[in-house]
Amino acid sequence: MVDIKKKEEEDEEEDASEDYSPGEVYYPSVRLYSEYIEEFNQVTSGNNDTATYKTLCESVNDTIFSKKDFGNRCYKVAKYLDFIKNKQVENNSIRCKCLNYLLNSKENFNTFSSYECSEMFKAYKKISTDREICTTSLDCISKEDVEKITKLYVLHDTFTEMQKYLEADDENTYSTAETFAKHYGNSIYDCQTNSVDAYCEALNEIESLCYQITKSKNCTEIAKLMKYQKALNRAVKIIIPCIITLVIPFFLYTLYKFTLFGSWVNSKILKKTYIRNNLYPESELQNHSSQQWNLENNKYNIKYYTT
């Protein structure tokens, strides 16, 4: 009898695990979640058109929560589902995945009275079926997978922030890089024993992002590497002009002393000197003639006539 009861409990656990949406479905698109979560917050802020969704949300309260008020959750989810439906773009499937992650990870959406996750998502599925969008995307995600998705989400979000600071040469670049490195160190721990699953492959993609900035996949040392590269770039900016200043005179001296260039320069100098020296006597002769002419025409000049 005990064995039968134990078997039933195991079957229930297996059935529950089968109801979970697998984490690997979300890992490839996590990099876009920051943008879509911000979009969700903007769309659902302020007035949530309670009149538009009143009938739907009352039905959810009556059929799933025994007339308990599901609150603002229904209106927000319905409004955002309509927003996705009206977008009619290719990324709508990713928006649906992001919405499901948000519903699983945010306490105000995954907790209501004493209801379990499965009952909560019956409500969300009912809303999505009514709005005719994301009908197959809203489901429970295991806590373990939610944690992994969150780690990837935080890594991508911090990396994007760090990249913006880096491009703007902002003073917050290195503190953000240190935060990113800390998050990465906490995330990579899960791949110490199993490095072939989808989560670890997603971390490999983040390592590739680190390589784009530092030419190293060692994300845990990214802050140190970035500081080193900046110091190196500064040194290069100082050293190169100094090298040029020293090398050019040495190069010209070598060129003059040990190549035909020196002979050519000497011949040019001698030629110019020769031309200049030949011009001086002519100039002196012209001056002498001019002086003689002026003497003849001088009014004080006394002319003598011969008879």
C-alpha cells in the first residue's frame, strides 16, 4: 500500500514537471527581454482600460478564483496582449516568451492568495485565448529555470549598460564592468559540472561578447582587462609621437650619410652655391657702370673742350 502511494506521488511529480515550460526555450532570446519588459511597463502604466476588459476579467475571477478579485493583473496582461497582437511583427513570439518569463518571475504576477502556479496560469491562458495571442506561450516555468533565465537576463542587461558607458567614455564603465564580472562569476558556477546544456551554451555566447571588447573570453576579469587596455592605449598615444620624433632625425641622417641621397643633396647645394657666386661679379659690374653714367650727367661735372 505504501509503495502504491509512493508511486502515485512520483507520478504526480512527473506530471507536474511535464507542465513546466522548459528553460532552454527562453535562453536564446533573453538578450531582448530588457527592451520588452520596459515596453510592458510603459504599455500597462496608468489607465488599463478596465471597461474594455471588465467582462473578461470578471469571468476569470468567477471561474478560476471563486469570485476572488484577481486584481489589476488581468487588465495589465490583457492590455499588453492586445498591444502584441496589434504589432503584427516577427518578434511577437519573443514578446510572448518574455511575457511568460515576467509572469513567472515577478511576485505580483506569480503569487495570488493561496493559489498554485498551475491555477494562476489557467487564468493567464484564459486571457490569452480570449485575446487570441500567445495562446501556447503562457505556462509555468520551474523555479530553477526562472533563476537561470534571470541570471542571463541580468548579464545581458548589465553588459548592454557597460557597452553604452564604454562608448561614451563614462566614468561608470569600470564599476559596471565589475558588477558584470560578479554576476558572470555567480552564473558560471552552474556550468562547473555540466557544460553542454542550453544554459551553458547561452553563457558561451556571453563570453563571445566579452571577447569583442577585450579579445578575451575571461568575463570574470573583464574590468581588469578593460583598465589594462585603456592604460595601454594611453601609453601608445604618448610613445608613438616620441618614437616618431626620435626616428625621423636618425632616418634622415642615415639617408644623408650612407645613401645616394646625400650625394644628390650635396650636388644640389654646390650647384646653388656656384650659381650664387657667379651672379655677384655681374652685379658689381652693373653697379660700376651705373656709377659712371651718373658721374657724366652730374650738374657739377666740368666739361673741357679741346681746340
